[in-house]
Amino acid sequence: MPTITKKPPLLLSAESRKNLEKVAGSKIAPEREVQRAKILLAYNKENNITTVSKQIGISRDTVYKWVEKALALGISEGTRDTYHRPRESVISVEAKNDVINLACQKPKDLGYAAELWSLEALAKHIRKTTRFSSLNKIVKSTVHSILKENELQPHKLTYYLEKRDPEFEKKMNEVLMVYREVNLIGEGKLLSSVVTVSVDEKPGVQAIQNTAADLPMVAKKYARIARDYEYKRLGTVSILAALDLHDGHVICHVEDRHRSTEFVKLLQALDDYYAKENKIRVLLDNHTAHISKETMAYLKTKPNRFIYVHTPKHGSWLNLVETLFSKMSRSFLKHLRVNSIEELKERILKGVSEINENPVVHKWGKFEELGFVDHK
């Protein structure tokens, strides 16, 4: 039989018990607070340190600590951490600067295979090479703290796109001027016989076939469709699309290849769709198929019909048709499985048909963020 502790019992008011029970049963409170509440509730019931220790699965010393604190200071203060003044850092400013300097170098430049640092690898390298005694036993948590103070993340990578077109700003403003004009036409503030379409290609759309049937959902049993991990690649297709910036209508071809021949077919479809009195302004990127000999030969047969507006090099993100492709990827192309290339083509065209049933006008609205100034 356990020895009865000589410590006095812990008396709890109804309110204190209710608060402790709430914390002890919480799934969002910090684990340390949950543990302390359980200790005090168990001690109030058992009044025995050993029994409480075994019941909760913690050391007797921990039970003693929080029971004594609650007996001395009361339940509210007795479950809180004691305030303590943090010790001053023993790592000097110069030593921290060394850590920062190493973090700003690539590990491959220091003889390692890795492209980026992990915190553990950086800490290990510092321990091997440091000239400061305070860094001889540095661990990754300390490295993390130093880097966090200086807002550095050498274990992460951010991509950017270099502007390689010397006329980038000029071409960007031309594109934005087109968008501003389209907006004015839509608002009834400008009359124009020019229709504007945003054109691009989405190559490499994969036809993927299941190797086993999908398993259906079952209410209260299987919340999701189950799919076998294995699959078979059947090939790829390219989506060539033209987005009407006035009414959101989409003209789309799905082709096996993406060449001048396929692009000319899309231009022909645009020519057939729009009235002959309209000029067709085509916003597009700098792909070779758009200005090839075959394409130029076709355009010569349609004088005064098409107007090209090119996005800058490495500036295809300025093309609004990219928002259409994003919509496709997030809707009917997502998780798509087919049994043939032909089925993939049919499903894509069906998806475009559904978009055209309820077309959405795509607008460019963030002119000022790119520094665009409309000189009227």
C-alpha cells in the first residue's frame, strides 16, 4: 500500500476544478498546461505523489514541483511558468556575423555536394571551421535563431525571372494599353471594330490511363475516391486556345503537335468566327510558330485582318489567356484519367464547351502595380 504523503491535501473550489477539468480535456491547449491540470486533479483525488506519478506517467519530481507550487501560490499562479530573465547571449556579434556569412554562401562553393544548406549541415560546418570558441558546440536550433533574427532562410529557394528583353517596359506598356482599351470598350466608353483575343499554347498535356479501376466513395466509410498509384502514360497533346477578351468566349484546338501548321489552323478558326468587318487583334508571345514562314504566308492572304501584339520575352505572364489555362488545370484537367489520346481530346473540348456555356470575361485590373501610366 502506497505511503500517504505528508503534504497537505490540495483543496479545490468548484470553479477551480471546472477550469482544471476544461484544460485537462483540451485538445488545443499546450501540452505542458494539460499535464499540470491533470497532476493537480489527480493529487486532489489521491493525495499521493507516487500514485499520481504512475497514473499520469511522469516523474515524482515533476509531480512534487507543481503540487508544491499550487499549495504555495494557489491554483491560478501555481500552474504558470515562473518568470525568469533570459541569460545574455554568449555568442558575440562577430561570431554571429560569421554564421551569417557562411549561410549566405552555397555549400557547393565550400566543397560540399549540396546546393542549399540544411540547418544541421550548416551547424556541422560551423563547428568544424569556426574560429570562435562560442560556436564550437553550436546546434541547429541556435543557427535557426541567428538566421531568424536576420530574416535569412538558406534552406529555401525563391525563383525569379530575369528581364532579358531590352524593350521589356515598352512592350509591357503596349500590352497594358490594349487591356485598358478593352476595359473601356466593355464599359461602353469607347467604340471600336477591333476584337481582341489572347492566344497561347499549353503543350505537354498528358494522357494518363489507370491500371486499375477507381474505387467509389461510401457514405460514413470511405470519404474519398480511391485510386491505384500505378498508371500508364499514353502520350501528350497540345492545347491551342484563343480567349476573347470582350465576352470570354474560347476558341480551342487540341492537337498532337504544336507547329506552324497547327497555329495557322487556329488563325483560320478565328477568321471564320469573327465578322469580316472586324479586325482581329491577337495578343501572343514570341514562339517561333507565330512568325514562321508558313504563318506569315497565311497572314499575307488576309491583309488588314490581323493585328499582332507581342508580350515581352520572358513576359508571357502578361498574357491573360494564362488565367484560362490555370482555370482548366484547376477544373477538368485535374486528376484526369483517360483510355486513349482521342478520349483526352474529347474531354478537353467538352471542358471548353462547358466554359463557353457560362463564359467569364477575363480582365487585367492591376495596372498601377506594374507602374503603368495611362497618358490621355
